[in-house]
Amino acid sequence: MAVIDPNDIIGRTYFSTPEEDGTRMRLQIVEAIDNIELSINQEDLIIRFRAENADGTYEEVQTINQILEKIEEQDGEDNIWKFRSIDVHQGPLKHSYPNYKGSSWNV
């Protein structure tokens, strides 16, 4: 099982649960709110995050597990990633180039 640093989740986006009419909003995780210790096992922690839409008119609070499920669901199947845009790229690169990182292209 992979270990995820909760700070790496801040800034990620995901789609909200669909409304009755099927509409969804893209929400961005803006901050970690708190850690709640479970009474059953004092070693377990629940981390909650606040997420909001682009214009700040809607927000929701989700646990780290809820957010990871949504992100995993939206990242695609069989490790196929989906991107909204490519902001910058370099290439083709050769092995001798200083920015070469094991691939002919950096995206």
C-alpha cells in the first residue's frame, strides 16, 4: 500500500458528487482542517480537507479516504491518466541534455 503525504493532496482537484440533475462541479482542495483520532484505535487518524469551487461559492469537507477514492476514480483505469491541458513541454531531448530525465520528452 502506498503512503501518501496529506500535504501532497492540497491543490488537487476532483469532481463533486453529481446533483439530481446530473451536474458536477470541479472542486480544488484548499486546506487540511484537522486530525480526528478514532476512539477505537488511538493510532488511527482521520484527516479532513476543505475543498471549494473556482469562484468560492461552494465548499465541502471530505475525509482523506473520500478524496482519494474520488481522485482514483477520476484518474482513469489501468493507470491511464487524464489531463485537462499540457502547460509546458520540452523535447525531443537527447541523453546528453541537462534536462533529460529518462525520456525524450518532458511534459
